[in-house]
Amino acid sequence: MSAPLVFALALGAVLVLALGAAPLTATRRTGLLLVGAGLVALPAGGSVALLVASGVLAAFAVDATLARRTPIVRRTVPSVVARGVPSALTVTGSPRGPGRLRVRQPQVPDIVVEPPEADDGLTARIIASRRGRHSLPAVAARVDGPLGLASWYREGRSPAEVLVYPDVPAARRLALAVRRGRFGDEGRRTRGPLGLGTDFESIRDYVPDDDVRRVNWPATQRCGRPMTNQYRMEQDRDVTCVTDCGRLMRAPLGDRTRLDTALDAITAVAMVADEVGDRVGVIAFDDDVRRHLPPRRAGGDGVVRAIFDLEPSRVDSDYERAFRLVGSKRSFVLVVTDLLEEAAAQPLVDAVPVLARRHVVVVAGATDPDLDRIVSDAPRSPADVYAAAVAIDVLEARRRVGALLRHAGADVIEARPDGLPAACVAAYLRAKSRARL
């Protein structure tokens, strides 16, 4: 028997063993040993090569038998994470016998695992790039035999559901800043120079920052020095967040969509409303109402749970239909949408006046960093000049839409995507401080 034939038979035997038990495979070391057996056949003859190949196969069988037991693998993964915020994922395991265990966490397109695999166990972080409900596949494990000749592959049977929320940690940081007075505590402060509350509390000395309308003239005459009325800022007001989920909100803004930015802003306002003691609710809509949660006390968590898995649709939005769900009690209404141009914004412009007669209406939208960059950068080619001209036209159209909305009775806020939550919170607290609610 020739050496090449011995080598072919030995390799065929390994393949038969591997295919007969699908999770079992030969390692690279086994292949190298078989190649060595074929090389030995050249000077030593076929019988020696056959003997060496048989020894390799016997060692492979023993190694596979020792490593065959299913390993113990346990995974700890958070059921709720925030978009873009790293969270911990841990995998612990034991091979239940001689050998070495390696675990791997398969990834899905919208969730990154760093690092994805390691020996014996895994300490990694997961970063989700898209909100919603995601299924994280079960952990895959590989047990290498003690001789390093055979490997058994095992797959878990239970994928984990991961709920990806908007950027809740950033929203809680804003609420904490309001609590500590580091943001601008107009909505929480019960005394001080900002605002004209309606609940009288006391009379104190006038300070230069006080509004002249707060001067108590009879008390001033009695005391012989300027005195001012002190009012308590109203609590327990209604806040309704209205988010557009139509086709305009599909537009990308860097690593997110406009809807992602809108939901981050709504989450921040809802958390701050809980902090200052107001009731908060949400309306999400496109051509129909997709989510509706009436304002309620401590409703921030409910708002987040109601909106976290929303996705933008491909239809135009019906603003009038959504606005009909806003209650009759005077409240702060935050409408988050895209102020693209007059034709697309006309239904919003037409619907705002009816809402603004009874409520404080703020229309918020995120600016496009790409447009700002195109306008601010010096052009380097004729194509850059044309792009800048188009960008200027788009920005001018957005300015005209903002002017129409202000004329209709709404305040308009535009901010960069990362700054929109803070801008909306500031508008909300400003409305409270001015006793508009």
C-alpha cells in the first residue's frame, strides 16, 4: 500500500467520524499529524505510515470521548438596555471534564458585543444601536479535548429578549440636574426671582432681579422700603408629549433616525416632569394614532415603556387627528417632528392654532449636522458649491416653517440631535417659570 493511499484513507476516516457526529470536528493539530503520517510513508514505507495514522485516529477518538460531555454554560444579560449606552454581559462555564472551554456570543446587526468570545468565560459589553425588541442568540460553546485533537461544538437553546430603550440615563441626568438646581430649577423652585406663580406664599424685600409686577405697593408704603409678593410655582400640571412617527421621521441623523432623537427628547421631558411633580402622557401618531397614554402622576416610566419600540412609517402624518386627543385642561404640549419645508409642514401649521388657543404649544425638531457642515465648510469643488446652495435653500425653508408656526401660536425649538432633550426640558421649565401653565 502506497503512502498517499494510506494518507487518503486516514483523512477519510477522520472525515467520516466528524460527519457521523455533526458537533464533532477534528482540530488543526489532527490534520497536521495526518500530514506528517503521509510524509513518513515516503522513506519508511506504507506499513509505518498506516501505523502512525492509526495511532493518530485512536488518539482522536480518545480525545473526542473525553470532551464529549455537554459543558455547563450560564449567561447573564440585561433584559433592558439604553440605545448607545454600554451594558455588561457575562458568561460563565465549565467543560465538565478534561479539556478546554471556549464560549462565543453570536451578534445580531443592531447589537454589538465586545469582545464576542473568550476562553472559559466571557466578560463583555453590549451596545445596542437601535431601539425596540431584539433577540440575542444563545451562547455557542466549544470544548477542545485534552490532547487538542477533537472539538465538540454546542449551541444553547434559549435566546434572550433584549429591550432597547431610548437614552434613559441621559434623561435621568437632566432630571437630577433639575433636582440639584444645576440645570435651571424654574420648575421646582417654590421661591425666588424667576417666574410669576399664581399661589401667593409670602411678602419679602424687593431685590433688583424681581419683576416690577410683583411689587406689593401697600406693603411698600407701610414698611418704607420696596416689598414684593412671593408666589409658589404651580405643581401638578399636565404635560403631553406628541411625537410624529410618519415618513419625515425616517431621515437619518448620524447614527440614529429623527424618531430616535424625538424619543430621547420626550424621555427627558417625561423624567423631568416626574421630578417636578407634574402629570405626563404621550401621543404617538402617523396617519393614525399608534400610542396614547393620558397624563398621569409619576408617568415617566410608563411613557418610556409606551414608546421605546416605535418605528417610523412610510405615510404622511395626520396632526389634526392626534391633536384631538389632547385633553381640554390647559397643559404643556410638546410636539416633536421634522420642520422640513412649507408643503410638508402645512398640515401642522393648520392644526396648531386650535391647540394653541388652550394650551402652551412647543414644536421641536432636530437640526441636521450634515447641512450645517456643508454650509460652514469652505467649498473645494463645484459640487461643493452646488451642495451648499441646496443646503442653504433647505435651511431657509426650515426658517420659514418656524416663522409660520410662531405666527400660529407655537414656540419653536431647533437644536442639534444631542442637545434637543436639554432644549425641550428648558422650554418646559421656562413655561412653568412664566406661569403659562
